[in-house]
Amino acid sequence: MTPKLTCSQTLGLTLCCLLACSMTHAQQPLNRADVESFFDEAWAESMHQDGLVPGAVVTVVEDGNIILNKGYGVRDTHSGAAVDPGTTRVRIGSTSKLFTVLTALSLVDQGSSSWTPM
């Protein structure tokens, strides 16, 4: 059984998602090798250190095309079974709020909606 993520672990995953989203906002198409290198480096340097995040699935989509679909780490800390992006199910948790806000901000950026602070 995989341990529950702490707030700081969820924040780390959220930051990776933000970085991935900011990469897709660029005018030039994404290069698969660059995207994979970015996430490989992020995983190696921060995410899996000290077992904070035992495993993750990263999927990057641009214009309906899958640029990267890769598993990192292990899906089960006891057996050491590797994460498989095709079969491992990962709970998205509170990061769905991030996607909602990014979608809303994208609509504002396109002029399809407006943002009124409360």
C-alpha cells in the first residue's frame, strides 16, 4: 500500500504540473525529448528524494497529442513494483482544483471570460 501524500508532497507535484502547463503555453510546439528530460530531471533532483513521493505518472498533452506518458518510481513501496503509466492508477487528489483554475485563467486569457476578484 502506498502512503498518503503530505501537504508538501502534494505541493511538489502541483509545482511540476504548473511547470508543465507553463511549457504548453509557449508558442512553439513541445519537443518530446525536452519534455521528458525536464521531468526526468525534476524526478531525480527533487520528487523522489527521501521517499517523499514513491511514484508518479506524468502525462503531457499538446493539441490532443500525447507528448509524454511516463511512470516514475514505484507503485508499491513494499514490493518495489514499478509505476506503469498504462496500468497504475494514481489519485489526483486536490490538484484537480489547480486544473480548474488554470482552465478558467486560460479562458480569461483568450478573452472568452472575465475575472472579477471578490
